[in-house]
Amino acid sequence: MINPFATKTELKVLELLQGSEGMYGLEMVRASGGKLKRGTAYVTLGRLEERGLVKSRLIKQNNPGLPRPLYTLTEAGKRMLEASRVAFNQNGK
């Protein structure tokens, strides 16, 4: 069974994606101000994508190498973020 609630790390990722045109995993790590580590970010992104809260698409880079996934927030992700904020505010967390 999938947990219907978001963890603090998941919320951080959703917050970073909110209002953006999309971000790469390493961009999120840098933008988090040390709250996300590289390995944690990618595991969390995978989990959020499985739950339909974020989606990714592969973007070709100008330099040789593999395409990189660009992550965006889905409508379900926006709803989860808002619901989690309301729940945290009601519980005083």
C-alpha cells in the first residue's frame, strides 16, 4: 500500500518544483540549500513519480552523453503539496 501522506523530504522536492518549468535532480540538490543530498533526491523523485506526483521527460543535452530527466509537478503533486501544508499547519508542525 502506498502512503497517502508526503514525508518532509517529499514535500521539499514538491516545493522546489512548484512554480518552476521543471528542474533536473542536481538543480534541486543545489536549490535545497543542503536539505537534499544527491542520492536522496533521486530516490525521492522516483518514488514521487511512481505515485504520479511528479513526471519526468528526457532532455537531450548539447554535449555528448545520455539525456537527463527534467522533473515537473503534476496536478496530483500540487494537490498533495497543498493538502500537506494544510495538515502541517493544523497540527502546528
